[in-house]
Amino acid sequence: MSLVKNEPITRWYQEPWVWGILGVLAVTFVWGSYRIYYAFKIQDSVVVDDYYKTGKMINEDLTRDTNARELGIHANLLIDDLTGEVRITLKGDINDWPQQLKLSLLSPVFADRDKVILINRSISRDESTQIYVGQVDEDVEGKTYVQLETLDEHIPEVGYETGWRLNQPLVLKAGVASELLPRGSSTQP
């Protein structure tokens, strides 16, 4: 009897289980690389708020929010679903209304859906009520962080010295008016 078996010798690359293991490793590597690329490409966006850094502390600048509350400013926002016209009716105790305001419609999830619109003052009959009109290119519906503010300059390490801002999360629907109130007002949700 002979101890040597006469089985044919196969090389490693001819074995199917080797290719199965290598295939699983290759798919895992490709899928992991894609997910890492996607994570860096689609990063979470942070909702813009007025922050400034003093020393090693981070503080929120509430000057403009306080000014809006003290001036009694509140707004009604209406977006026309057919034309995309943005109409804002402002009321408050201001003698000299600005000619232009900045309206930011910020998505809570995707930064590429954020819209910043410069709206211009329109003719109004009453001095205490002002109408501002602008244009948006795409539909804006659903939960949105709405920020209506004056075009004041932010001074580093100091913050804002003038101006006002209305900043509130809203569920927007085209053709339906939404009310913007100053932060800290008694009827704000």
C-alpha cells in the first residue's frame, strides 16, 4: 500500500471559497469607502444663529432679539404658491423702517435647501405697518427655521450693536400665512 494519494493539486486561485471570501472583503471595502465619502460630502448643517467667541467661552448674542421684543415687532409671512412671491407684513414701534431686510429660510436637515432672500420695502398706507416683498425660486414647505433680520454689521468680539431680528421655527405651507414673533414674547410657542 502506498501512503501517497494521487489527488490532483489545485492552486489557491482555483478554489471557489477563496474567491467568496475575497469578494466579501472587496464589497465591504467598496461600500465602507462610499459611506465615508458620502458622510464627508453631505455633512450636517448647523442652523445659523448669532454666536461670537469671547476668550474660551461661546456666547449667544441676543441683542437683536431683545431689540425686536422691546420695539414690539411682529410679522406675518405669506408665500404665494403660484408665483413664489414672499410678502411680509411688519408691525411695530419703529419710526424709520429699513428699505431692505434679509429673510433666511433654513432647512433643519439639509444645507443645500437653505434660502436667503433680500426683501424690499413696499408702499404702505399706515406708518406702523410696513409691507416687504421678495421672491423665492422654489417651494418652501414643511418645518423651516425662519429668520427675518436687519442688515446690520456684526462686530467681532462685540456682537451686534443695532438692529433687530425675528427668529422662529415654523411649519410653512404655501398660501397660508405664518406669524413671526420676537424671541421671549409671551405668545411665542
